[in-house]
Amino acid sequence: MIILLWLLLALVPWLIGAAVQTVLRRKTQGVVYMTDAWIIGGLCCIGLAEVLHLAGAFGRLPLGRLTLLWHGGLAALCLPSLALVAGAWRRHRERFRILPQKGGSFVLPGFFLLMVLLQVVYVYCMPAITAPGDITVETLRSFQAADGIYLVNPLTGQAYTQGISMRYRLLGLPTLYTLIGSGFPVDGSVLVQNLMPVVVLAGAYMAYYRIARLLYGDDLRKKYLLMILVAMVFWCGEGVIWLDGYAALHGAWLGTSIRNLLLLPYALSLGLEKDLRRTWPCMVLCVLAEACICITFNGLGMCLLLLAVMGVLHKVSVSSLYRHLSSRISERGEERS
Amino acid sequence: MRELLQIAFYGAGSYFQSNHTVVLVLGILLYFSVAGKTLKPREKRLLAVTAVLLLLVLFPGSAAGLMLYQTRFYSYHWIWSLVPTTLCIAWGGTRLLWELTGQQRRDGKAARRLAAGMAVLLAFLLLTGNMGNLRSADREQESARQAAVYLEQLPQAGEALLWAPRPVLEAVRRHSGEIRLLYGRNMWEPEAAAYAYDTYPMEQQRLFDWMETIEKGDAYEMPLGLRIYLEDVAAVWEDGREQGSQVLADAYMLQLAARQGSRLWVFPDQATERVALACGQMWEEYGLRAKMLGEMAGYTVWNCEECL
């Protein structure tokens, strides 16, 4: 059953994401990359879980019914996606890229895979640590015990006396984990603290691989060198909670970790695209996913801020004033030389 | 706002203490802006974004604005999430390794040079990074986990509120959602208390203080609040009865826990004698009987029967 869970965690987001990309890129007949598809599908799954979470938290639906709706919702997303992807695959098989293109030696990809494998073993097999302020496992247990969303205080198991903050009530991450674990004989704490971090770590490398692809195109050696360095930074920066290494190796199930490891690099890669008009649906997905997993009450989240900064920089770089100034500077440089 | 500005002003130094790789980011930015290397448009954009975001988090005014934006739920250090430090180091490292180790030259030694370059870069990362040995399950956690497994099997566990030392309470809620606690982790961990508006009555705070004194033993000085509470409310330590006063105080605290709805108790096994004395006193003074259900992994489990 655990193997089936692993398979579903790999296949379902990919299938949904591939269908979304097939639809989004139907005019340009663009390539559907496995990494992009998995991330987009993952964001769609977060969205579905959030809808069910809101239904459970405000509509007081029991967990059993939410689980049914989750499975039904996934089936409703997967079946049309399967038909869409199968149709597109039959017509344009070259549009789907599962593995990187051939070429180059296996040394760097192999070394990278070895590092990732070590990290996966470390994350999956080592005892979990307690991240300060993290109550995800307790929340999942309380959902299961009370058969509902936020019916009791996760830290005591007793009914709330003063209530819960509205912004926290909206966060759907514990519900996502509860729903993923439903139907599989996997312990809640193992699911949250060992299994999901592997999934998030894989997602993080997919997001970074997307950036590597944008920066280096089909140059496999450079791409894998960048990925190896990302893995090295993770290993060397795991001592404090706000560092990416900690997020990747010790607390990848946390909302902030998913944001820092997956959503922000993915949003950055979207901002690096040539034509920003084509990527806006994925940007919106990113911003919404962050709102579902992190507390972003005063603002609208880090992803939106990052995209806004990138948008402003893009506007400035294409403005006539900037072009005029840069040409003047380069002219002066040439005169001096 | 003034407070935020102050935090932003001093926060950068504190962040630097925890993450020296910022130096590598600054070095990469400086090198590629001064050295006049030809960069692709995307690389330029990546550098520009990194530089702008770095300035935003370093400058106290903008950093305070960012803190306001990200909500006070998160501390100053979290605004650094915006700066793509990992990516900048990885990209800069790739670019530098490629150029400095001469990967363009196909002389058969490129791989060796690259390996040497990577070793140097790894040394830089180890020197500037922050590695901690965080993943070691200590003995206390393991004992608490065993206690949680034991408690789950007790028939009383589903009905009564559990009162236990911190590690056991933490482990119990992580292990099972069925066991309800007298108070939870939000009693002693401010970050965990931020999710709900719930607060604890003074009696439960004193019960927590008392459990801390029991857990930490004689070397731990009783908190002043608990001492005053016992003097004022429980009226112990009167008439200079120092020897018997501890038993009286302990008995008072046990009956207080029972009155608060908790009848399943866990104590460290080194306090068994003290708890047994207090239980005897509790029976005489308050008519409540407690008996030991069993012991496991350095803890004893007690049940207060007359509290039903």
C-alpha cells in the first residue's frame, strides 16, 4: 500500500499538471516537461484540498465525507486529464518530455542523483525533529480523532475555549496531509515528518531544475552542476530554521518550507520566462497555493511580492529610458577604451 | 513601526551570524557586476532580482515594510526567504567553476579540474554555512514516546485528562489524538500558543509549575509564583512546618489537578516516593484516592479514582 501511495504521489500530480499544460500550450504546441507538470499538478491538489478544508472548517463536514469528496475530486480531475494527455500523446508524442535529453556523460547526473538519494534516505529514515511552533502532526491527529476540521484544540484535544484565529483556520495544509494519508495504512507522524518531506524535496529539485533549464537550455553538464551545488547548499545550511537546508532536510512538511523550497523558486522561474503573458496562470496558482499554506494576512504572500519585483524590473529593463541610459554608458565605455 | 525599524536595524547582523553564506552571495553579485562578464538576459535578470531583494532586506526602512507585509506572526529572519541565496550561490558557483576550471578546454583533464574546484567550493560552503546535528533522538524523547504508547493502551486514557511532564505531553499528542490533556504545548511554547486565543486559568499554570519542580528534582528552585500561590491559597508553609509542608503542598496540588478534571497522572519515577506520600496525605485531607497503575521507561502512571 505504501508503494501505491508513492506511485500515486508521483503520478497524480503529473497527470493533472500535464493536462493543464497541454491545454495552456495548445496554441504553441510547446513541450510539456515532467517537472513543470508535476509542480502544477501539485498546486492543483493543494487547491482541491483547500476547497475541502474550507468545506470542513466552515461547513462542518465530517472527515469521512471529506475523504470521499477528496477521492472523488481526484478521480474527477484525473480521468479527463488522462483522456486529454493520452490524446495529445498519440498526436504529438514529442511534446512530452519525461527524462532529460540524451547527451553528455553520466558522471554529473549520477553524482547529483547520489546526493539526492542520500538526502532522501536521511529525511525518510532519521528520527523527526520538533520544529519550534509546529503543530502539524498534532493537528492531523486531532482531525482524525474528532472526525472534523478544527473541532478541538490540537495541543490538548479539548474544545477551544476562546477560539482560533481566522487566518489560521483558513490554512489547509494539515487537511491536505490528512486526506493524503486517508485510505493508506500509514502513521500520521511518519506521513507528515518522513514521507511528505521526501515529496517536497523532490518538488524543490524540480523547481530548481526548471530554473537550470531556463538558464542553460540543453547543456546537461551545466544544469547538473547547478543542481549539485543546490544540493550542497542544502547540506551546508541546515542548522537554523529559516535556512533552505533546514527546510529541505528537517522541516520540509512545514508551510514555510514548501514556500521557500518549491513555490518561490518556481515563481522565480516563471518570472524568468521570456513571455510573462503565457505564464500568468501558473503565477496565480503559485500565489494562491502560498495563501493556502502560509499565514499571509497583511500582504498577499512572498510569491506575489517576488513576482511584483520581477515585473517591475522587467518593465524598467524594457523602458526607453533604461535603454537610452545603457546605450550611453556602453558608448562612453567604448570611447574610453 | 519604530519597533519594527529597530528590529530591522539590528536583525541583519543577527541573520548574518546564523548564515554566513550571504557573503558568498555578495561576492558573486560584486564579481559579476564588476568583472564585466557577458551574461545572458536571464542571468542578468536573476542577478538584478537578487541584488534588489538583497537591498530590500538589508535596508532597515524597506525591511520594516517587508516585516509588516509578512505579518508579525513571522520574525525578521523570514523576510530573507525572499532573497534567492541558494540559487544565486548555485548559479554563481556553476558559472565560476565552469570558467575558472576551464571546462571549455577539452584536454582530458577538465573533469579533474572540476572536481578540485567543487572541493574548494564545498570548503567555502562548509566554512560559511550553518550545520547542526539536529536529528538525534535523545533518551528523554524515546522514553516519552514509550510512555505515550503505554498510555494509549490504558482504558482510562480515552476518558480522563492527562497530566504529565512536558516530554510526555508532547509525545502523547503526537502519537495519538484520542488522549486529551490538562494543558498542552501552548503552555510553555509561545510559538505554539500563537494559533489559538485559548489561555489557561491560573490553577493550571501553577500545576504546570509544580510538575516542572517534580520533573527537575531538588536542584530546581520552586518558581516564586507557585510558592506564593501555595502560601496564599493552599495555606501551607505556615507555622514553620517545613518538613511536612512539602507533603501538604504536594497533596494540595494533586487534588487541584483532580478538581481540574485530570485523573490520569504521569510522574518521573524518581519522584515516586514523594508522590506516594502526597497521595496518602490527599486521601486524609481531601478524601481522594490515587493508586499507581504501572511504570514504564522512567515514568510512573497514577489514576485518581474518586474523581469520577
